[in-house]
Amino acid sequence: MKLHLSASQGMTLMELLIALALGAGLSAVLMQLFTTGMRLQAMQNAEQDLQQRAAYAQFLLRAAIRESASPCAADDSGPWVAGYPALTVLAPQEATVNAVVGSAVMRVRTGDCEAPVDFYYLSRGAGDMDSPIGLYRRRQNSDESYAQSEELIEGVTSMTASMGIELPASPSTQAVMARVAYVDADQVDDWSRVFSISLALSVRQVSATGDLTHDELTLVFNTALRQHDPHTPGQVAE
């Protein structure tokens, strides 16, 4: 009687090497997909953050402009408030703020009698040239002192303004409606007749290290200052 012994069969070295290579390749593909997904998610989060900061800047500035229509009446008699319109736009050197060169400085009256004037402008904080530019606010108190400057939104790199006024109709035409024009702040002769302000903002993405990237969003929006009377045309300085 013959006994037939069958040897147990297992994985050969070649088969093991092939399995390891396939596993490594699959792991590399999965890691690449994961890395790509994380990168896309980070890009989407950065884009959403950029849009949210731009929208928030628009919201804050529009709210300040609208509040200027109802300033604190208790300060109308003050000599440092009397004669100032509800809203003006100044050059950086004309305002008591640390604004960057080229930034418009918006001076608005508020309904807060303790701090009846706000300044909105672009700055680098306490003069630190290494810090990114952002939108700042500084409040002027009723005793003429100034509060500490506060950063509202980081990454706002540009803010310019033009003012909406009406120009008298040309004598050579039979136009019934006055002509509407947007002019620079230094061309406005009578701020009480400005009916609208157009602000242009540029907002850039801020990296995790606090540095500004090259990704930028620019928005332009108009906000009415008051109900406009078409029979009181604005004036422009020559």
C-alpha cells in the first residue's frame, strides 16, 4: 500500500512581493486622493472666508453710513461737532488716525452720545509695517478724546470713495432732470448736498501664518446718505 503525501502550499516569495507592491500602490493612490481632497477643502474654506470678510466689511460700512443719518442730537451744540456734516471723507493726513497712504478715511456721526464720531480707515495697527493691512475704526469721544484704534477686518488692502452729487442741467439743453455725477471727495464743495457714497474695497486672503496671499476680491457698492431732493443740486469745487 502506497501513501501519497501532499505538501501544503503557501505564498511564494514572488507572490508576497507582488501583493506588497499592489498594497503600496493602492495606499499611494488613496493618500493622493486624500491629500487632493484636503487641498480642495482648504481652498474652498479660504474662498468662503474671503467672501465672508468682504461681505462683513460691506455690512459694517453701510451700517455706519446709515447711522450717520441719525446722529446724537445732544452734541449738535458742541463747537467741535457743529459745522461738521453727518459724513465726510478725508485724506489720511487730514484725520487723527494712523491710516496708510492712499486710504480714504470716512468720518461719520453716530447715535452714541458718548462716542459721537467714528473714523473708518485702513491701517497696519500700531505702525507695524510687518503686520497686514486691515479695516480699522477709531472713535472720538464727547470730550474730544480718542479711543484706542480697533481692527475690524483683516486683509482689507484698499478702500477708495467717490461721492454722488447732482450737477445743474446745462443751459444749452432743455433737460428737466439734473445730471448725477460721482466725484472725488476733494471736489465736493458742500457736503450737506451729497446724497450717496460709492465705496470700492479690495480684500485679500490671509494665510494660516497671517500673511496676505495673491487671491483678492474687489467689490464696489453705493449707499444713500439721505432722501434726496432733486431741487437742491450739489456743488463741485472748481
